[in-house]
Amino acid sequence: MPERLLDIHSGYNFRDLGGYQTTDGQTVKWRRLLRTGSLAELDNQDLTKLAQIPVTVDIDLRGFAEISKDPDRVPAGANYYHLPVFVEDETDASHSDTEIAKRMSKPGNGYRHMLEVYERMATMPSAKKAYQEMFARLIANETGAAIFHCTAGKDRTGMAAFLLLSALNVPRETILQDYLLTNQVTKDFREQWLAQMRQNLPQGPATDVLINNRRELASVNSDYLTKAITTIEANYGNVHHYLTDYLAISPTELAQLRHNYLE
């Protein structure tokens, strides 16, 4: 069986959605749907590995400033699509320490900010357009693997994975486990980063608050995804109606998506 975590040297949070079971007894195909962090730092060996899969679609969910600063290194043979969920990065994955510190000086601000981000991902016109186009590209991609990603591969990508796996009839519990897997696979990187940040700041309560808020920004939390889900349910009844009514994915298109990515 293929590994869920991809062997990528100069990137992190590169994961395969293959192997997940659906409610009707099917299985998500391996090496067809890849959720990842940024492709900007990939080395040539990484690019070769992705091209050999082969990756045929690269969906970049980042904002304009993010891609201008750190453009994707696109695997050979892949078509690139820029589908910004937010015009500017609202998840703070790409913002400077100074910018974030100004907003993260009060206890709980990181947690509250992420709840707002997930509510906005479920309702903003730019997010709707991005996820609609993502589904269109995935439905059209009958062979090869599709990568979809943002900067950290956790929030905009996590929302995309939630919508996609829901459309494929993967159970909610499985989707949540996949979502939370980000915390496990990025733990060492995240804790080292926070420890280094603490070393560079004066010791005291204000630093403790900032570090705790930064930890909330750099992690995923079931409350975050639940916020998006409850927003969807409040407005559309359930995720299926959100997909068909709000994102306007037709029954024929859903059938093609499942044909492409399930076995």
C-alpha cells in the first residue's frame, strides 16, 4: 500500500488522500488526490518524484502576494491553476512576525481569529469561486494526480479537503482525522519554530500570550473545521446542499468526480 505521507525533501505536509473508505463501500484511489503545503521550495529531486507520479494538476489556493513572493515550482507535465480563496492571505501563514504580533497581544485572539477565518471560507465570494473552480479542474482531470495547496497546507487546503472528501462520501469522522493529521506531521517543525521565537523575545506574560496565539494560528483544531461546518449547515442545511446549491455542482459532475477518484 502506498504511504500517506509523501517523501518530499524540501516541503512539508505533503499527503495523499488515497485509501479512505466511503459510506457506500468504495475507496479513494491512491496517488490521485494530494493535499500539500507550498511548492515554492521544492528541490529538483522533489519535482522529479512528483512528475513521476505523475502530477497533472497543480491548484494553488494562495493569495496574490503569496504567489508573487514565493511562486510554485510546478512539476513537469502539470497544468498550474491559481485559485485564490482569499485575495490576501487571511490565515496568517505568510504574514510577518511584526504584523501578527500587533493582532495577537490578547489571550485567545489566535483561536478567535481562526474561527473567523473558517466562517469566512464557508461564505466569502472569493472562496466560493476558488472551490467551484477547484472542483471543475478535478472533474476534468481523468488521469494523473491533482495537487491542491496553500502555504502551510492546513486551512484553505483543509477546507478544500473537507469539501472534496464530503463530495466523495467519505465519513465525517474520517475527514476530521485527516484534517487533524496536520498537527501530527508538522509537530516537530511547529514546536521548533515556536521555541526559536520564544528565545528571540523577552520573557514575560506578554510573550506567553503571543506564543500561545501563534500556536493556535500554526495548528489545526477540530473547532475550526466545526465552525465552517456549522456555518454551512445554518445556511444550507447540510454539506450536500452546500455542494449542489451553493457551489452549483450538478449530479452529473458529482458522478464524474466519484468515477475519477473512487474505486
